[in-house]
Amino acid sequence: MDLTHLKSFKQVVDTGSFTKAAGALHVTQPAISHQIRSLETHLGHPLFERTRRQIRLTQVGEVLYGYAQRILNLVGEAESAIDDISSGETGHISIAAIGTSAIYVLPDFLYSFRLTHPNVHVSLLTLGGEEIMDMVRTDQVDLGIIGSHMGVPDLETVALFEDQIRPLVHRDHPAARLRSASLADLATEPFIQFGSWASWKQYVLSIFAQIGAEPLEQFQVDSIDAVKRLVERGLGFTIAPIVAAKDEIYNGSLVPIELTDIPPVSRDVLLIYRRDKYLTESIRVFITELVEALGKLPLGTTLPGPQ
């Protein structure tokens, strides 16, 4: 199977157009069409359902696309491994991170990393934990950052920092003065759920389950900023990482509550990657500096990669 044909096939799928794929690859459209036909002949199956308005993958095409992504990513890894054996001062690192980390923890580090490694390009996506794990497993990104409540026995994990999880209430809430309350009392009030991700919702439910209750969910909002605004307006309380509300906590518009009827709640925020992933020198440098900056990785820890 010709790698050039696979690249053309993936580009057609990604762009949704033979013409756009040809432009992106700097070849003619007939050349792209010929490569796709050759691939179909080799496989003995059509890869696209062609209509006037759009092209859609056949079932065989969908299967091939998944493998094409992995094959071409592996080729990219091989090329990076060869090019990046020396200093690790060039390269590309792709990361998918949960929103709280991407917004409130990573920016300062990414700024410092760019200053010290200007030729290492870092791309960042913000997604839910389930999507991040899928992207890491299918090698669509190099690294993921998720909460430890997810459970990832098949992936390599490195703890970055401890994430304190607390109820947040508005400044005039009865519990705000003492900064403490029972979860049983809070559970009788409207609850604002942060995010629609199954793993986070299950995690929140497990907190309430410790007192045999369920949250009275009144709002479900994917934006943490919107959640904070709703809480500030007194429309309910939420449970969220306090790192996501440090500015509001500092200015007093939100108050974190210590729970009196269950132990303190926290999770580790984890860096994840595939166990069989080749870590280029630039990725190894990034991981080492990230975990050292966030305080979890002992100095001198050896990461897998080029020796």
C-alpha cells in the first residue's frame, strides 16, 4: 500500500473535497483521483460514496481512514525520531487537555516554555476527558491531560498536581461566613452541573453518594465561566476545581466550602500518553519541565525515549 496514496486519501477525507485535497498537497485533481482509484483497486472496494453535493466514506473507507491516521502518525513519529535525536530544540508537540487545566494552569507554563524553546511548536486542544483518552489511544495527539477520576489502566500516567474539588457558593450564601457546611444541607439547594461529560458527572454523583443523596440539577453548563456567573447570581451552587475559581475566590464573589460530613475531595490531574509511544527529545523535555513546574515529578526522573 503506497504511503502517498494513503496521504491523498486522508487529505480528501479531512477536506471533504478532491479539489481541496489536491490544492493542499500541491498536485492536480486528476492525480488525486488516480491515486484514490489505485487504492480502491488494490483493496478491491470503493472508499467513497460519490454524490453531487458531497463525498461520504463507505464502511471500508471508514475502516481504512482509522488505520491511515495511525500509519501516517507512526511515519511522522519515525521521521521525528530521526530528526530529533540530538537537542530536542525543534519539533511539534500536540496536547489535548481538560478545560480547567488548559485555561487556568497551562498558559503560564506554555508562555515560559516558548521563551526557552522557541522552535518547539506546541498545539493545544481543550476537550472532555473521554475524548482526550480516545485521541491519545488513537495517536491523534502526543499527550493528554485529564483528571485521575477517569481511570486509565492502559495508558502511561504522570501526576502533575493535586486538584482540590470544593462546593462553590456566592458571597451572600448562609454558608459563606463560616466557609463550611454539610453536603446534606447543600444537597437540598439547586445544583449547577459543570459540563456534560459522563465521567465528570459520575464523579460528582459519587461525591453525593457518600451521603446517600443526588444533586438537584437545575443547570448544566459546559463553560466554567458561565457556571461561575450563575453561582455568583445566587442561582445555585456548584462543585468544581477551585483552581478554576481562584480569581473569584480572591475577590470574594465566590466562596469555597469545606464539607463537614464527608472527607475533603481532591483528585490528581494526570499527564497521559501511550505506553508504546516514542517520546521525541522535545516531548521528553516538555514533560520534564511541565511536571517539575507543577511540582509532582522528582528531579532526575528518567522518561522513556532516545538514549
